[in-house]
Amino acid sequence: MERTTYIPQETARRLSLYLRMLRRLRQEKVRIVSSDQIRRFLSVSSVQFRKDLSYFGEFGKRGVGYDVELLTKEIEKILGTDVLHEITLVGVGRLGSALLEYPGFLEFNLKISEAFDSHKDKVGKICGGIRIKHIRQLRWVIKKRNLRIAILSVPVEFAQEVAQELVSYGIKAILNFAPVNLVLAADVFVSNADMASELESLVYKLKQKK
Amino acid sequence: MERTTYIPQETARRLSLYLRMLRRLRQEKVRIVSSDQIRRFLSVSSVQFRKDLSYFGEFGKRGVGYDVELLTKEIEKILGTDVLHEITLVGVGRLGSALLEYPGFLEFNLKISEAFDSHKDKVGKICGGIRIKHIRQLRWVIKKRNLRIAILSVPVEFAQEVAQELVSYGIKAILNFAPVNLVLAADVFVSNADMASELESLVYKLKQKK
């Protein structure tokens, strides 16, 4: 089978889901996982699972199952999370501090290593083990540490302006929590974590079902 | 043009985005919005915008633009957010309390009206104006208030169990913050707000670009 380099976004998202399941199995000392277990754990058909993996070559043996350790490492390599990625967080409000204190990112080899705010009551304080810096230092820190990924959790009215600033300092990917569509250069990846919209879309689905 | 009842999920998501822009324009006392402004605000082409609206009939006049007030009300009606929806939140940890204190939901006619936790240090406390109840009261409160939508922000190891409980009491839609794929009845809508996966997918995109 020919290997392709382009992988659909939905596949990448499912790979991330597989990885999570595999890591849990590994913690539980499970060595082999069957297609049937995968289907039950993830509500993903074994056909879909095999198709997703086929982008990268052949894994697993029919009738035997998949080696948990091997598959974990392969997917980590594919997703690029086999090495630690440092992330900067901008805006240490209620949500920002919850994210800073969230211990679950490290499991994914993701680490919030810098946090910024503009408010004098926050700058200098320690949150989630990180000393909050003033946003005036953004440029210097991003360049010095060569940071590429940012979490944006500033108030909505500042989001566009701060995002542009981040991009001008070298940030290439933003997880945006502000309820606004950021307009940035085409080579910057933006992922919107928009909770009100998620809820609104659930309301809409419930309405359609009636 | 014939009206269809099935609307793709991506369209529903964009409608939610349009609504957000329209509400902001309305606050700023803007009465008419042009296709060109929409394109600039939202990075959505005016063709896409017209196509999305065409699911519900005809809006706007070519060369004149769209009436902000009228379009806001129409989209709210379509999405079902023209009336207030009450939401229950389960799990008042760091993230849960950030969500409870988030003032932005009301703008979308969404209101977290009940919050539950099992920890004695939390039950009875007030957070975001809401007194936290013990999860033992879930059944009674959900049934009495006829709640349909829940935010699940409990620790990952309890997520599946609590979700099943919620569904058994009548919950039909869940916004899930736990990093796990919930396995529930097919008629329950689950939306996963999974921040580590979002970040992982950004890491992957950056890697692909190199």
C-alpha cells in the first residue's frame, strides 16, 4: 500500500482518540488489544480503525490484535507527540487558571511552560507551578524559547489583537477560547474551543429531534 | 426554494457563528450588514453565507445587505435559542467552577441553573450564583426541572458512570469535558470538549507543514 502524507483532519482526531485509549490500556498493563475491544471502547468500527492506520502502513495481525506498546509509539510518532511540546498560555482568568492547573496535558507530552497576563494582581503570582509574566515580555519569551503553540484565554475584546501579536512573534498554532473568529495569516492554525457554541449546537440537535 | 428540515452539522455551527457576530453588531447599534462585512468578520464567503441561510428561506436583498435585528431573530428561532435553555453542570472542580462563573452563556440564552458535586467541601457552597447540590439529588432535580442538557466536568474515571446516570434520569445532550469517549444510547447527543486532543491535533498540523 502506498503511503500518503496528507491525512484528513478527522483521521488525525481519531488517532488522538486511539492514542488515549492505548495509553490507558498500557497503564493497565494490557499488552494486546483486539479490533472488537477497540470498537466497544471507542464506538469506531474495526474497518474504520484499520483504514485510519493504513495511512501509515500495516499494523496488527488479523485474528491476533494489536500490540499496545508498539501501536502507542507509532501513533505518537505520527502525531508528533513522541517529544514534549511546550505551550504558552495568554490570559490567566478563571478559565486560564483552570487550564494551568489541569494535570492532564503532560500525559499527552504537552506542557504549558509559560503564562502571561496584563493585570498587576496576576503578574508575578504562581499558578499551576508557573510564574505568570507580564504580556510585555511575550515577544522576548516566545522568541527566546522558540514557542510555536499558544492557548488564548483572554477576554473576547482583546483576542484578535493579542492573537496578531502572538503570530508576529512566531506563534504558528493557537487554541482559541475566546468566542470570536480570529482572522490571521493563512499559515497559522487556529482551533476554536467555543463552549457556548458547542452547547448551542446541542440545543439545536435536540430541537431537530422533536 | 424548497425548505429542507435536515441541516448539516457544519451549517449549524456556522449559524451559531453568524449569530454571535449579529448580536455584537446589534449591541453596537448597527442595523444593516453587507455580505462583504460578513466575509471580513467571519472568513466565510458571501456565497457560503447565502447558501447556509437558504436552508431556511430567503433573507437579505442583493446590493442592500441584511437586516441585523431580523436575521438575529430568525437564526435564534432556527437554532432554538430564542428561548432560555437551562443546563445542569456535574463536577465543580477547577474547570467546572470556571464554567459556572463564566458570564458569557446568558448571551446565548443558555443558563447553568443547577450544579452538582459529591465532595463535602463543595456541596452547599455557592459558585457563580448557584448553590452546589449533592449528586444524590441529581435524579430528583433533573426530573422535577425537566432538564435535558448537561455539562459533564467530573474526573475522567467517573465520567462514563455519571453520564449513564444522567441519561437514565432524562438528560438527552451532554457537553463532555472528560478525556474519554462516552458510550451511551444512540439517541443521546454528546459533544466532546477535549482540550488535550485539540492541542495534539495542532501539534500534528504543525508537524505536517514542515
